[in-house]
Amino acid sequence: MKLKALIAAFALSLPLSSFAADKPSFEQYVEGLKKEAIEKGFEPEFVEEHLSDLTYLKRVVKADKNQPEFVETLDTYLPKRVPEWKVNKARAAYKENQELLEQIAKEYGVQARFIVSLWALETNFGRIQGKMPIIDSIATLSYDGRREAFFKRQLFASLKILEEGHIEPEKFVGSWAGAMGQCQFIPTSFLAYAADGDKDGKKDIWNNKHDVFASIANYLKQEGWDNNKTWGRQVKLPEGFDKSLIMPKGSKGRSGWLKNFANNERTLEEWSKLGVTRMDGRPLPNVDITAALIMPDDAKGRMYLAYDNYKSLMHWNRSYYFVTSVGYLADRIGYPKIQ
């Protein structure tokens, strides 16, 4: 028998695992997570309680790998995300919770209309929070390996949330990707921004509106929100406008995006001199603030002057479409003023 044939015959006699990089089973992987958790300071009994009998959720991996890609424009996105019924419902929700909202707005320095807008768009006023078990989902995604380091951080943050007693383990649920509660914080964001609005010792973003509203406000405030400014405005460009003055869309991460924003910023007076106006052709406001010119789609689509608060919203979700929907809904909530 020729040498190549011998090698082929030998290869066929070996199990497939001889050729593939050995990967532990999900159960073996979880045992490794337990050891890491204990090394990070969690009590062994606590770790055993919360990381035993986990289930590998195939539907979570499927959801992660098959996220739909839509050819969308802002003109098609906004009507779906902010239909008229949601505007009406948001204004009614503001009125219903007005005393609490305005109390929190004053405490944190974040306009109440933006709190309601984020609450509405993230979970439809708390109604759609997800029902997947957080620990199982995050352990599954960590094991899958596409973003293992990220999901490991989320797992240990999840254990911290349970350790601090903010939610009962059986109620610790959220989206397949680990976003939780009425404001859809991932676990690390919960630890960084969740607030105990009613001072009862728990940060309950699942059921307690006081905590939900305070957490949203705290997030924005910590990320630089200025209560004296709005988010931005849609504007009209003159014929022949120099398109190089529009902020480029692509960037490598948030730091690159912020650098582009800073390089593009001009005062409203400077933008006015370049021919930029409000959508109805009136001059821009005569106020001493800076703004960057942003295009969510392309140079033929809508244009926005983005103020500093835009950066806070982009930290929440780095999507021009999402931020535009938040700002648009907040404007519709605030004007005409709710009595």
C-alpha cells in the first residue's frame, strides 16, 4: 500500500476529536467558571448555589448568530419605532408619573421627557423586559466563545447583583443577550449606573418605577448630561454645502467617534454662517453652544446638529437611529407642554 493510502486509512480510523481542538463540555466549562468566581472572592456555597444545574440554551446561541440584518433608512425606522400611538402613550405615562418624574429630574439634572423616552423605547414602558434566565443565557454565550471575555464580565457582575440582593434568583430574567429590567441594563451597566431611587436598599429595575427612572437619569448624568441643553435638532443645508463638514460615519469604537465629534464641532453661529438653518428655514437659535453635524444615513438623507447630550445618548446605544428616535420621542413628549 502506498504511503498516502496508509496515512488516509489511519486517519479514517481516528475519532474526529483527534483533529479538532478539544473543547470542554458546557458542564466542564461551568466548573471552570465556578473556580474563577471563587478566585474573585465569591463564597463557594454562593457560587455552587447560583452556578449549578445551568442549562445550555441553544436558542440563545441561535439568536446571537442569526440577528436579522435589515436595509433600513431613518425614514422607514422612525415611523416604526415612534408611531403616533407610542407618542400618545408616552405623554400619558409622563402625566401619570409626573410628580415622581419631576422629582427625579430635579435630583439628577436630567429632563423627565428623556427618562420617559428611554423607558418607552427600551421596554414599551416596562412591558417587554425578556423572560430568559440571565445566568444561563450569559454562561451559554460565554461558552459559545464569540465574545467570551465580555460575557464572563457579565456573568461575574450578575453574581454580584445576586450577592447584593437586588433581585430574587428566580426573578433574575431578561433578554437573551443579558439586558435586564425596564431600562435594559446589562449586568456591568447595572453595577455602574443602577440607582436605589426610593432608598429601600435595593436597586429594582424590574418592578420599581422609582428605581427605574432614577437609574435611567443616573446613567445619563454620569455620562455627562447637561440639563440646560437638549439633544440636537434636524436641520436644512443650503445648496452646494461642503459635505466634508459633515461628521464621518465610521469609527473604531467610542473613542474614535468622540474624536470625530470634537473635530467636527462648531458654534451655532458658525453653522449659521455656513447656511445651516432650521427645517422651516428660520435661523438657528442664537445661543452660545457647539454642535457637530451628523448624517444617520448619507448626504442625501436627514441631517442633524448634535449637541453634547447626544454623546450621552450614544454611550447608552451607539446607533444614530436609536439616538434619533430617543430625541424625537422626547421632543414629542415635551412639546406641547404637558399640564
